[in-house]
Amino acid sequence: MRILLVGAGGVGTAITRIAARRPFFDHMVVADYDLPRAKAAVAALGEQATRFTPVRIDAADSAAVAAVLNEHECDVLLNATDPRFVLPLFEAALAASADYLDMAMSMSRPHPERPYEEVGVKLGDEQFAREEEWAGKGRLALVGMGVEPGLADVFARYAADELFDEIEEIGIRDGANLTVDGYEFAPSFSIWTTIEECLNPPVIYEKDRGWYTTEPFSEPEIFDFPEGIGPVECVNVEHEEVLLVPRWISARRVTFKYGLGEEFIGTLKTLHALGVDSTEPVPVRTDQGTARVAPRDMVAAVLPDPAGLGDRMHGKTCAGTWVKGLKDGRPREVYLYHVVDNQWSMREYGSQAVVWQTAVNPVIALELMASGVWKGAGVLGPEAFEPRPFLDLLVTYGSPWGIREQ
């Protein structure tokens, strides 16, 4: 297998460090708009760098990306960029007849008149609209294959297959007790993506109603996370799992709730009130003349790079799937989860916990694809594949998962 990795930021760099220890692929091309960043990701691998080549790429240019795929004879494109570049990379892989993986799906657009009641364009709609073309070419687009979405969806399929006869609700619950020394506000993941998912109308699925939306940060609940993290208030946030799970798994309700905390939510609300969450460029005077800058890009530029926070970060992050239903006629509730301790991920890989937890899952998926254990054609989510081989391999990678009866 030959892989084109697009994006050498925090998650992309963690992907190279994880993949370098595995023998399943022949070569990985590490591509980024910032060539020195791609070179740094490869150079950091030391003696393991021989299977990696850094190149410069413009992720917005589908034709240029397709040309790189063909030039380096890559079988698959792994997208480690932010959601703005999902569609051009998705199109490039299809044009080059390569398989495709991403960790965030094509962006949503709120309903123009009733944004907090009805869905508009949902996450992933523009990708699923191309299902026939992908299937017709016999190529696989595995969408939403990070941790959330990704591992959380694998947990949902595992619960449906092995733990329940009937499912009432599947609820993704994400929480952490991470702290960062020296910063009043330092998101552990891309602020661009965080703003997008937290300020958009959250989507909820109900079998009798379909998909609908609600207000951001709605329906707060206290969820007790395992391995010492403890109780965290979680709120509704727009996320891909709610759009993916019902396509393959029968459940009466599907939700996603994120443990953000009052201070984080307050900061996001302030950014929105000031209009600096916008992606529409505005004129800004500089010493070089007037430039057009998207306010959200400016916010991202002034905040610390999440990938560089690991040495200042303490605590654990937890991603998991809470499931409620019936087994053998009796009520059952379980929480399937994956916890990463920042101290461990920094010691073992030099990557902070949140980006490492995101990065490990597409690498595992690629290994399963390379071995033929996961195979298919069309636009498919993680729920479309057997979960047990994935979960077994996660343990092999040195990062076990857990299950807790509620």
C-alpha cells in the first residue's frame, strides 16, 4: 500500500509517528501547503523516515492533488486537513481512482429559515451524494474515520452486534480533565474545527422524526467519565456520528454531547457575538496594504498550535459511546470508551493526547484495508465494517479500550 497523507499538522504528524512503527504499507507521501512542516514531520522520524517523502501540496487544488496521487502511484489518500478541504481532496481521490479516508466530513449549512429546528445541508451530504460514482469505480471512500467520528462509530456497531438485541439510544459522550499550563484559553484541538462544530446547530436523530436540530450547547447533562476523569457537564454539539450511525444501525435515538465546560462555552459565545467566528474574509489594513482575512483564521493564528501544547498539558481525554437498550429481554446500559493519558502519549510518541487519539484510528483502518479485512466500494462510514478486528488491533497498538456497565 502506498499512501498520500495530506496535512502535516498535529494529527498528520502523529499519524506518521504511529504508522512508522507498522509494516503494513510500502510508502507514505507526507504533503502539506507548508513544505517545511512536511519535511519536519518526516525528519522527526529519524531512522524510520526511509518510507516517507515530504512534498508541497495545495489541498484546495483537486487537479494538483490527483497529479500527486498519480505521480507517486498512491493507492489511498488520507485527509488530515480541516473540513474546508474535504470536498477537493475527496474529488481528487475519485479522479485518480484512489481510495480515500477522512476524519471529518463535508461541511453542513444550516437551514435558511429554521436553523434550530430543521436540518439544512447535513454533514457528509455532499459526499454521500457521490455514492454511485465511487461504487461504480470500485473505490472506497471511508468517511469519518478518526476518533469521534470513527472509533465512536466502531463502538456503536460493536454494541449493536454483540451487546444488544434492541437499542433505545446511542449517545456519543466526550470528556476530559486536561489542563494546559500558562494559558487562559488553549484548545487541545483545531480552533477552526472547534468553532465550526460547536456554534453550528446540533443535530439529533429520532427514529420517528428523523434528523432535526436544536440550539447550540442545549440539553446539558452530567456524565461520569472513567479512569479518574470524573463528572463533566456535556452539551449537544453538531457531530458526524449522529449522521452516520442511523445509516447502518437501528436505534430509536442518536445524540452527541461534548464536555466543554462553562468557561470554554463562554469564550465561544463571545467569539460569535464579536463576529470573529466568521469564515467570510474582511478587509484588514497592514503595513503591506489592505489584505482580506477571514476572522476565524485570525483567531486560529493568535492561539497556540494545539500540537505544541503537549509538554504543558496534563490529564486524560476520553472518547466513548453510551448505549441503552435491551439484551435477552432485560434493560442494559453500557459505556464503551477509549482513554489516552497525555503523559503516556507524549512519552511514547511525542504527541499530545487529543491529536494522538484522533490519529491512531485512521492508521488502524488503513492497516485493515491493506490486509483485506476491511474492504468495500462506495461512500461508507465505520459502521459498515466488522468492529472486532479494529478493536483487537487498537489493543495491539498499545492503547486498550474499555467497557463499563452503567
